[in-house]
Amino acid sequence: MNVVFMGTPDFAVPTLNSLYDAKYNINLVITQKDKPKGRGKKLQYTPVKARALDLGLEVFQPENINDAKSINKLKEISPDFIIVTAFGQILKKEVLDIPKYGCINVHASLLPKYRGAAPINWAIINGETETGITIMEMEEGLDTGDMLSKKSIPIELEDDCSSLHDKLAILGGELLVETMDKILKGTCTKTPQDHDKSSYAPMIYKETGRIDWGKTGEEINNLIRGVKPWPGAFTRYNGETLKVHRIKVIPKYKDGKIGEIVKVSNEGIYVNVQDGTIIIEELQFPNKRRMTVKQYLAGNHIEPNTILI
């Protein structure tokens, strides 16, 4: 059973591992171009490329998966499946039509909710209590194809984007292999998506992490969890960017303006929000390490009555 795998970031690696462990014949791994990173701007392999080379698999990194060279290469392989997990390029119909059993996508949401680039982030930011993996047959629309299987998991109160990412990445690989086995046995059923119930999960940008102190404590906590580790939640204190890593939500401690620091102690920085007060417990200033407020106050000062913006 010939398979072509397309993926790029860490999220896609467990799916590649699952295919390999299930003894599928992975003819080719397609991933995005290597990008320069770090101070020296040295080219760094994508996580999928690094893992594929470890497994001894052929890697192909086209500028455009839909160009003639890429299409001809895929047609020569004539794969039974093309598996796509967070690849990062849109596949056109000529590519989608190549494999015998179609192009199958591993998507990190319970479709039709959270179509798009950042479903894990937005599920947490929006306060969802569950999410999951949908295995989907790809078509030309954005995450609009028929669903082949779906599995949900709870979003725990302690989950952030990083921990939920890791759980879903493993689940995606497991559910994909189960689904492919059913396809080959002829027992897999397709379920069209209800487009009226769809929602969109757009890309996350640095500005997404800016805290709106006019929101509720729960909403702010969800944002902090949903943008961790990148871009991180932040605010502005006396003209400096202040990253907020961990908070506690409490009833209103003291009357004051929205975003006002109403108390500073070793326990944390008390800030008024829409429905009460939050206590900033861990923070980070520019060019400083992440630390507790108690650690920061050992050598620094935070001014009460300052308005965070």
C-alpha cells in the first residue's frame, strides 16, 4: 500500500510515526522548505523532514506542490493514499485526484467547528470544554470535505496550547491508521459536514496575545492558555511589554479602573478586570527570564495604581 505523506511542523510527526509503525509503504515525504533560524540564520530542517530522514525516507521540498514538477513526481509514484497533516500549502484538484483512495487530512478540531490554521489555539481561547481530531477526505474548499472519522477529548482546566497540541498530535496518528484500515476493508462511512454549523480558526499573530483587560477573568485566562507558548499573552506596563505567563482569577479585590493595578505583593500583581480581579503570578519583562512576581520584586518595583494597556 503506497503512501505519500505531506506535513511540516511538530504536530505532523506522530502521524508520520504511526504510518511507519503500521508498516505502510511511505514512498515519499513532502514538507515545506527549510527556514533560517537563530542568530546565525542557519537553515533548520522542518520537524517532519528531520524525522523522515531518521526513518530513511525520501524527502521532497517543493516551492509549490501544485507545479508541474511536483504533479509529475506524484503521478509517477501513483500513491494509494496522500496523507496531509499541517502541510502548509493548499492542494489543487489535480493533486487531490491523484491517489486511488484520495487525499486524507488529519485536522485538529471537531469539524465543522474550527476550520482553518489554528484550531487548537482558538478552541482554548474561546473557552471550549472539548476538542478532538477529525479525519477528513480533502476537497478544494478549506477543511470542507466529508468526514471519515472523529474522536473527541476534553480540554482540561490545566491545558494550554502546548499540552493540548501534544495530546491531539498523538490522537491524530492513532485515529488516522484506524481510519485507513476501515477504508481498505470497505467499512468506512463518509459524513458530509453541516456547513451551517461551521466556524473558522484564523492564523495566530503576535497581536493576538494582547490582553484586553475589559474582558472577564476567565476569558483572559483562556487567552493566556491559548497563546502559549507563542506568541504569549502580553500587556504594556509604563511603555514596556510585559508578558503574563500565569494568573489566578478572584472576586473583585478593590474598586478601581479596568486594567488598574490595585495591589502589589509577593503573591502577585492584582489587576481589575470586567468581573473581578486577576492576580498575575508569573511574568516576564524584555530581556529577562520568566519568573514569579515574588522573584521579580526581590530586585525590582511595580507601581500600584498604574493602568495596564
